[in-house]
Amino acid sequence: MNLLFLGTGAGVPAKLRNVSALALMLLEERNAVWLFDCGEATQHQILHTSLKPRKIEKIFITHLHGDHIFGLPGLLGSRSFQGGTTELTVYGPRGIRQFLEVSLKISETHLKYPLSIIEYGDGLLFEDSQFKVEALLLDHAVASYGFRITEKDKQGTLDARKLREEGIPPGPIYKRLKEEETVNLDDGRTIHGSDYVGPPQKGRVIAILGDTRPCKNAVELARNANLLVHESTFSGENEEMAREYFHSTTMQAAEIAREANVGMLCLTHISSRYAKEDWNRLEKEARTIFSDSKVVSDFTNIAIPFN
Amino acid sequence: MNLLFLGTGAGVPAKLRNVSALALMLLEERNAVWLFDCGEATQHQILHTSLKPRKIEKIFITHLHGDHIFGLPGLLGSRSFQGGTTELTVYGPRGIRQFLEVSLKISETHLKYPLSIIEYGDGLLFEDSQFKVEALLLDHAVASYGFRITEKDKQGTLDARKLREEGIPPGPIYKRLKEEETVNLDDGRTIHGSDYVGPPQKGRVIAILGDTRPCKNAVELARNANLLVHESTFSGENEEMAREYFHSTTMQAAEIAREANVGMLCLTHISSRYAKEDWNRLEKEARTIFSDSKVVSDFTNIAIPFN
Ligand SMILES: [Zn+2]
Ligand SMILES: [Zn+2]
């Protein structure tokens, strides 16, 4: 499970930072990729990575500002053109359906895969045996949401080597032991599955937030998360400007991370007013409040740590 | 007057060729730029040029396929964000209005300049004292148009030096002479403006066509043009495929150029199936039929020749 940042700029594309997009790579977990936001030229950014558009299973849109959605129609079309045939689900705030339906209709883009569009609000967006995705409204000029992605705990693994060493050969019995049943062997022994099953692996939690001022729901979504992705459009001294434009500063994002007790903070949505030389300073500002802060760039790839 | 190719690929963006866009630079003529088509990431391409989005005065859309329009909402928004305040007119086939209005509304993109959207069909789209733009329907899977841009002839310049040498000092009289009037001077001489005015400069004609199979209207639009921009999605041997997908080959484009008796042919909308090594071969194919053929690339800049 990795996060691959595809666009880490704010508002308009710049040479060094494209507009927003972030891929949650779930290749090992489900041979799939989930995209969070899809600013213009996200598919162009993807051309410079190993990401296959046909593997994109879900796209979550935080809010409908152009720098977060204008790459969607093109990406959906190219995914079809490049042979994608499996269903794709787009989750977005109310309005995403009209935008996509009109864009695809006007351009006569005929997708060769089923496209499902879900307009969501606060609450549970998706759940299966592996993952759960919840959304809460943040504080932005338009309805902007944050997501809490919860990986479910994994059952401990069965210690097959130990079983073989004790003369219990592989067979249907292993399945019962894995479910921690107590089993009577043909040789008279009684063994307990729990003695052969390792500890369960705690699932990870990632919080990915859309544009926002600092707010309670940001903390709520990020509570004890392994990793928080938070916007920081402005540097610490521009708190007033951040407030006026419904954004956050580096230090406000770091305060959210500290309050929520997360494992790591990724700062993104960096205004192009900050040149490359400034990025280190922005990161240092955040670290004065939350030490595991990182200002990410386009193509930064982060393995999600376990707690 | 220059043509700056911003996107010369077909269908989907590729690393070496972006989707369609072409800037007609009219900086000397009217301190303005006219854009023809606006595929996704056209504004990103512009970042690598000296073109200022606020100078874009008109955008002409040949047809509504995604690779020709998906960059429009983002470019319109960025033009505003970057301080553009002058009116912008978008000319497109029927449907362009709904696409733009829905995209701008959903994304809450509030432009700080007047945007005028004109849905056109065959005929005259625009005319002023300098230029005339006409459109005709071509032969594509959706309604696709070509444009004939006619620069008006320029009046000859008044030879002020010769006048001064003959003892006729500058004054209101120069304006009358420039209009080739006959004037009686105070010293009794009668002089004819036509003797002091150079030959008129013939305006140039450029034909810029959208995606199309070879067709009569292509020839019509390009007749005696100084320069023709024609798609050539496929190489000469793929005529059947070109027909099936409503496109042209290099050689078909060259035949149109020859038949229309143009000065120069620019081949664009090159499929990504052709690697960089193939581009030269494509150009050679076209030159077997029309010698002044050129396969253009992203950022190719061509001065429009006079005849
Ligand atoms: Zn926003
Ligand atoms: Zn087309």
C-alpha cells in the first residue's frame, strides 16, 4: 500500500507542481489503484509512472473545484481507449454526475466499461472485507470532503512450519486450525489452533482531506491514522490569507496532525507562490509543531507505515 | 503571423505529442493570439512557451471530441486567475455552450472577463478590417469543421521620403494622398496620391482543418492558401483504417494540398502508433505528392509565408 502523489500544486498548474491528484496503490492488496481527485493532466502525469489506468478501480473526488476535477473526462476516455474493461466507480459531491455526463455526451466519449457515479455526503461511502471509506464535510468555499480509509485487520498467519515439525502434515485440518479451532488428531493428540496462529495484523488508516480551513472534522477523520494527507496552501505567516481563501497553512495542518495523533503528515496543495527553495522552509515550519511532517512533490511515493 | 503548434497528437496524450491545440500568433497584427482547438493540458503546454493566456482573444473549436476540447475549462479559468480581463470569444459547434456552461458552473469557476460563446455552422464566423474567418463542414464521425482565415490586403504605404524630397511637408494632406486622392497644392502643383503610394500587400490565407477524411470542402477551404494545416492520423498504407476511423493519411492530406494549390502543408494529429523514428518517413510519403509538406511536432513554430 503506497501513496503516489501525481499533482501537489494549488489552483492552477505550474511547471513543478501539477494540480491535485493522488493515487493510493493497492496492487498487493487488491491489484487495484484508487485515485483521489483528478485535476487537468492527471493522465499526462500518469504517463510518467508505471500506473496502468485500467487498474484504477475507484476515483474519489474531494470537491468540485476545477483543479480537482478537470482531468476526469480525459482520464475516463483514455482508460477506455487503452483497453480498460472493468467497472470504474467515481465518488463525488453532488454535481459530479452532471459534469461527467455532459462532458462524455458532448464529446461522444463512449466508454467500453461500466461507469458508476455515486454522489455522496457525510458517512460511509464504501465497505468490503478489506477496506472501508468514510467521508466528512470540511470547511472550504464549496462543499469539500475528507476521507478516512480504513484497512481491515488481517487474521494472523498459520505457522505451517511449526505444524510440520510437530508431525502434522498439510491438509484440510490446516484451515480449521487457522480459524483457531481445537482439533483432535487421529494419533490421539488434541491441539489448539490458537497456538499456531500468529497475532492479527492491525489494518492501517489513511486520512486524505480535500481543500479546507482547519476544522473539527479534519481531526475526526485523521484520529490515530497512520498517515494524514492535508493541504497546506500557505506558509505559517499567511494565516489570514489562508482563512480568506478557505485554505490552511503548514502550521495549521501540523496542528491537526498533532491533535489527531497521526503517525505521519504529508503536506500537499502547495501554492506556486513558493519556489523550490522555499519548500524546505515550509516543511521545517510544520515540523516545529509535528515532527513527522513532509512536504510532498509530484511523483513522491510513500509506503504507508504500520503503527 | 506565426503558427505555434501546442499539441500534434491524435486521440490520447502521449509523452512526445499532446492532444490537439494550435496557436495563431497575431502579436504584430493585433497583439492577440487565436487558439484552434484546446485538448487537455493545452495550458500546461503553454507554460513552456512565451504565450500569455490573457492575450488569447478567440478560440476556434473544430469539433467536440475530447482530445480537442477537454483543456478548455481549465484554460478559461487560468486565464482569469492570471489576470486576463479582456473579452474572450469561443467559437464551437453546437454543444460547446452546454459543455462550457456546465463545467464552469459545477466547478464554480467565476471568470473575471466577459466570455462569449458562439455556436457556428457553415459560413462566415468573424470579420473585421483585418481578418475574416469562414467555416465549412468536413467528413468526420462527429460534426467537424475546417476554417479559412483570410488576412485582408493591406493598403500600400505612403512614400513620405519622396514627398519631403519634393518639398511637400507632412500634414493633413498626407492622409488624403494615402487614400490616393488628387490634391492641389498651395504652390499651384497638382499631385496624385497614387504616385506616392506603394503596391498593396496581399493578405495571407491559412486553412486549419479539424479531423476529417479527405473531402471536397477541405479543398474548398484550402484553395490557394499560403498554408494548410491538415490532419494525417495515419501513414499512407493505412488508408482503409483511416477511412474506418474518419481520418486521413499523410498522402491523402498531400493530395488535398496539391489539388488546392496551397503554398505549404503542415501535417498534424499524428497517431502515437508512429514512433519518433517514423516521423521522417511520414513526411517523405507526403512529399512524394506535395513537396512543401512538413510533419509538425509539439512546439513547432512556423512563420506564415507570403505567396
Ligand atoms: Zn478548492
Ligand atoms: Zn476527432
